[in-house]
Amino acid sequence: MLMATRYTFKGDQSPDSVKALLAVFAERGAAEGQIAHYVSADGRGGLIIADVQDQQAGYENALAYQQWMDFQTTPILTIDDAMPAIMAAFG
């Protein structure tokens, strides 16, 4: 299942806090099933697209990073996968 996770930074953004965040990121690595990871040009957060089979890994990541980030995860479809339902509903 494709998931889009938007994250925004919160709380303490001091150099020590950011170093701690980066240490966790270096240890954990990319999100499971990650297809793409984009950062916002304004520095407030980013977007991860992942193909996941199990929600457990995403939940574990959210818990690991909750001190620094807020998350919003949404199931998504490619336009090709969505088109049959769109055509059935509106065609």
C-alpha cells in the first residue's frame, strides 16, 4: 500500500536537538519501503512516499521521532490505480 507521510518539525530546534535528531536518523536509516523523501524548501518539514505492507514500522518511526516531528500519514493511489474508481463514480 502506498502511503504519503508529511512531517513538520516541532519544539526545540537548537543545534544540540538537531544533532540528536540526526543521530537517530543515522541509526534508523530510510523508512521501510521508502520510494522518495523530499524536504520542504522552507525548512519546516518534508514528505515521504513509501510502499508498505505493514503499518507497524511506520508507527515505530513515528514513536522514535515524536520528540522532534509531527506526522500526518495518508494512504494514496497512483492515478492509474485510481482511474477506474474515478470513471465509475463520475464517468
